[in-house]
Amino acid sequence: MNGLLNVSSNPHIRSNVTTSSIMLLVIISLLPATGFGFVNFGLNAVLLVTVSVVSAVLAETVFNLICHKKNTIGDFSAIVTGLLLALNLPPKAPWWIAMIGAFFAIIVVKMIFGGLGQNFMNPALGARCFLVISFASIMTDFEVDGYSGATPLATLKAGGTVNILDMVKGFTSGTIGETSVIALLIGAIILVLFGVIDLYIPASYIISFVIFIGLFAGHGFDINYICAHLCGGGLMLGAFFMATDYVTRPITKKGQVVYGILLGFLTCVLRVFGPSSEGVSYAIIIGNLLVPLIDKVTKPSFFGKGAVKNA
């Protein structure tokens, strides 16, 4: 009889899907935006992506060696972090910005808190916010050959007009990976088709943002104004690739919808009432910090709990 029993700890239902396979799909889905960034912004964009990815992998390797931990670079999460960080950098930033950001993302945000699965905020966005605070002049300088220094959202906030078609195609100023909506949507489709993400967070984020920007921005539901906000400032990059991060998003579907609505509201408030024309990065970081509360409020009741007792 003892030979028929196999006692083990949970989980008892397992999947063939591994962390490395998921991260590899994320990397593949980011290639269209990365490739377009290379074509659009040239060799310095290639250098920044290379330095960021290599620095992220190196930082995780060295940290594990110093702490006598198993090397975890085989799960490809460090590559994803380095790539996402690079796509959030201005294309003419110096190479050392990417290195400092990657070290901060991996060591401070990820590894000190226990590594993958333990970080309380998205490492790439945490590093980007750190860089914006520490090197504001560099991180807000988007002037490159062929494009003015002002991003479309900055132009819009100053009362100017923007070319939405150029924003959709990506021929505007901005960070390396945020400019081409087409490239980002191709990557998003890959993630959805392979089941890496669902649309609870992106859809609730985008729809709620449209509603809030229409209510509070002072332009009503002007389609051109709303489309410009949707296509600019990394909203698509954030909605599909960073807000959906497994570790820092809510667990329940109801919680993910609440989280998406919160992100839409925060992004609108930061863009409309804040000093900067951007808001996605800080909105997601604030949302990450509130995820434990969202999970607590939206967790389902235990089976049988809450039933009304007969008198």
C-alpha cells in the first residue's frame, strides 16, 4: 500500500510552461519595438540596449556569486529587465546611464528583495524612475537627428499639435521602444496568442484612461487628442509589457481590472495635472505598491464562507 502513495508538497497540478519559456516569449515580443528603435534612432540605441542587457545579466551573476546563491540568469528574467529598461531610455543617453540603471534594477529592486518573484515593483520601471530623479536633464532630453527635442505629449501639453499618423508609425521623438504603436501591438499580439498575458489589465487600463482623460483634460472626448495620448508616452509599452508583469500585478481577475482602472486614473492625473507630460512609469510603480491592498480587498471568499445561516 505504501508503494502507491506519493506524498509531496504543493503545488500538485503542474504545467510544462517554465519561467524561461515565458521570458523567452516576452523577449521575442519585444523584438519588433527594439528593431524599430534601432532603425529609427541608430547605433547609440543599439549600444544602449546592449549595455543594458549585458549589465543586467552581469549584475545578477555577480550578486549570486557573492551571496553564494544558484545562478539564475538561465530564467532570462535579467535579459527581459535589461531590455525593458533600455526601451525606456532616451536614444541619445550615454552608455553609462544604461549600466547604472541595470545595476539598480537587478541589485536594488530585484535581488536584495529575494530575486524573481519577490520584488515589490517592476525592476525596469523602478530603475527608470531612479534615473529620472537622479539624471533629470539626460533622461528628459529626446533630441535626435531628424526629430525635435520635445516629445509629442510635451508638444500637446504646451498647446501645440501633433501628427498622429507619425506617432502610430513611430517617426517621432521619445524613448527607444515607445514610439512605434504598430511594433508594440505586434508584440502584444504575440503575448496574447501564446497565452503569456490576457487582456484584463491592458483593456481596463486603456479604456479607463480614455474615460478619465476625456473627463478631466479639458478637451472632452476629442478623438484626435485622445488618440495622441494613447499613442504617446509609452502607454502601450506600459499597458502590455510592464503593467502585466506576473510578480507585481494582482492575482485575481477582479483585482487586475481594479488595478487597470487605477493605472488609467493615475496616468491621467499625472499627465493632466502633473508637471511632466508623462505618467505611465510612476502610475505603474504606485500601482505596484498598492497591489497587496488590491489583492486583500478582491480575494474571493473561501468555499462555504459567508453563507447566511438558517434561523
